[in-house]
Amino acid sequence: MGDHCNVPAVNGTSLCGHASVLPEVHHSRIYMDYNATTPLEPEVIQVISESLQDAWGNPSSNYSAGLKAKAIIAEARKNVARMVGGKAEDIIFTSGGTEVNNMVFHSALEHFRRHCIPTGPSIHVLPHFITCNVEHDSVKLVVEQLQKEGKAEATFVPVSKVTGRAEVEDVVAAVRPNTCLISVMLANNETGVIMPVGDICQRIKSLNKQPQRLRILLHTDAAQALGKISVDAHELGVDFLTIVGHKFYAPRIGALYVNSPGEKTPLYPLLFGGGQERNFRPGTENTPMIAGLGKAAELVVCHVTEYETHMRSIKQYLEERLQIVFKDRIHFNSSFPGIDHLPNTCNVSILGPALQGWRVLSTCKRLLASIGAACHSDRGNRPSHILLNCGIQPEVAANALRLSVGRKTTRADVDAVIEDLKETVHQLEEMNS
């Protein structure tokens, strides 16, 4: 697709900054990669624009533009807190989800260092982390790096090949005396499987009541769940929750929910500077992007049920049409019976020797989708390790397409995509024969 932006234009301008004067063929492209990123809602663009014009001052200053910026940030903090069932003081603004996840693991390391009770004068005990083997790289690679540096031990709990989930009993069985953090994503970005985070937290909180037990901190990366299903951090029972704006029609900025940071829950900064964000994340605040995040969160609070209902209906229609057209040649990689799924995510393979996912997508004339996480796009044409870890056979995983629908996806879009896939499969098989 050359240099053309592959996301929908919003108010006449695409998200990569091009005015929407692309050739007519690009106007007919149908975007189904909302798990990778989302366009900005018009109301979000509006508040960002207003902030750039009217609230350009430093939020720490006392003149009008600074005071306006400070008020905008305070309002955004309240809205983001409402979205996750927390209090305004539980929200720390960051550059994005990757920073949040690194901050959580850094805090867990420092928590362990300050509170671990050595078992002998010459004993050096490393902190132990538990996560699962289908986490996003911003969790997976942090843990692997800390292992490599000899700073931590870790257990990657395998997800069940029957349910696609990190099962509660498997997580609990992995706990050691030196376990200080459990991090399990709320919903998987490729399969859409919703993890039993609330049940895990309930079990671990019982363990935390044991005498002389180092407190195990609890974290969930909720990037893929927010804006698609209702999320309540208190109901889940987590200490930390990752918020990523560009997954729910906000700009590329993040936030960390912490249950009473520095009081109930230990939190230690990665950065040191001017004292912003109560010293937990210093640096002059990015007022326009924070304003956009707050507005997007407000829209989620008001409309999440409506969003969920619409996306679930469209995904169901998509899966029905795929089944009708491709019959026994279709394999739903994200279908784990009886398990809760995101309402918008369909991971599917069209079976056949010439129908690898990358080949199908590069041949499609209208469909814009991915074969897995966008951050893995530089890994060539290898099957997704997430699908392999879920028990999908390599030859099936190689053909995977991750189709994720959005708030404005229509049945007409689905019909066009199905026709596009049908023509693409016919073309590739003719070339192969």
C-alpha cells in the first residue's frame, strides 16, 4: 500500500497526517484492524484542538492558559478513573501502555527489594514474577530482560489449549515464597479470549493473608478490553491496570490505574524530574493528548454497552458469512466454546496450501487487517506464537487473519470483505495450480 495511511480518515484527515485526497481505490478500503489501533472520535479531535489553542500553557503555571490546562487535566483524570471504576487520584498519565507496564514491573522489583525478608545472612533471593505465555511484548520482553540480567525469576504459565486462558489453578500453582507480582492480561489481542483475572485476584488475596507472606501485587493489562466491555478495577481486585488510549478511539497516550498509589499500593517512579503526577511520573504534562484521553474515556462510560452490542452483532454476522462461503475450509482460531471473548475479535484461517495470512492480505483489494499483533509485523511470515501457544497447528496458524471490527463497521462492510476474500482465495489458488 506504499505510503498511504491504512486507517480510516477522520474529519477529512487521516491519522497519519495525510489529507484525505487518496485515490478512489483507497476510499473503498475496509478497515478491520481495530485491535491494532483506532481512529480518533470527532469529539476527541475537537477537545485536542481546543486544548492546543486555548490551554497551551504549562499546567504548573498560574496564568490563565496554565490554569486552563490544569483544569483540563483534572477533568480528564476524573473521566479516565470513572471508566475503570477508580478514583481520580488512582490515575497516573504516561506516554503509553509500554511505559505503564515497565513501571509496574519496576515498582514490583522495588517493592520486593524493600520488603523481602532474607532467610539467612548469605542468601540472595531474587523476586519472582508470574505471567502467561500469550502476553503482549511490553510485558513478555520486560520479564525476559529482567531474567537475562539476573534481576528476577519468572514463570510463564501456559494457557490451556482447551480454553485459551491462563487458568486460575495453574497461576496459583506457580506461586513461590518469593513471588511479588502476577501480571495477566484482561483480554488477548489476537484471540479475544477474556482471562479470569477476577478469580485469580480473589485466590491470591487469600494467599496474601498468610502470616509473614510477602504481598503479591496484582496487575492486568486491559489495553484490549477497554472500550469493548465494561471494566471495573475494584471488581477485578487488581492493584494495577494498564490503560492504552489508541485502542479506544483516543490518541496514543496511556495511563496507569493504581489502587491508592503510595498508600494501599506501592508505586515507584521510573523517571525523576519536576514532580508532576505527584512525582510518580514527572515531566510537563501533554495537555492536548490527556484531554483527548479524557474525552474518549467519557464516551466509553456513556456508551460502552451500545459499543459492545453493535460489535458483537457485526462479529457474529462476519463469522456466519465466513462459514457459509468457505464451509469446512474455515477454522476459527479464537473459538473456545464456553469461554468469554471480546465482542469484536475474530481470528480465522482459510485452509489451503497457498493461503498464508500475509499472502491473502497482500492480495486483497479492499480488506485492511493483520495476521496478528502489529508489533510483530517485522517478524516475517512465521505463525503467531500466541496461536501456537493456544494449540493451533502451525499450518493452520500460518493462514491466520485477525479481523477486528469497530464501532462503525457495518454489515455492508462485512459483505464487501467476504466478497474480497472469496475473490482473493480464487486468485491465489489459480496461481498456485
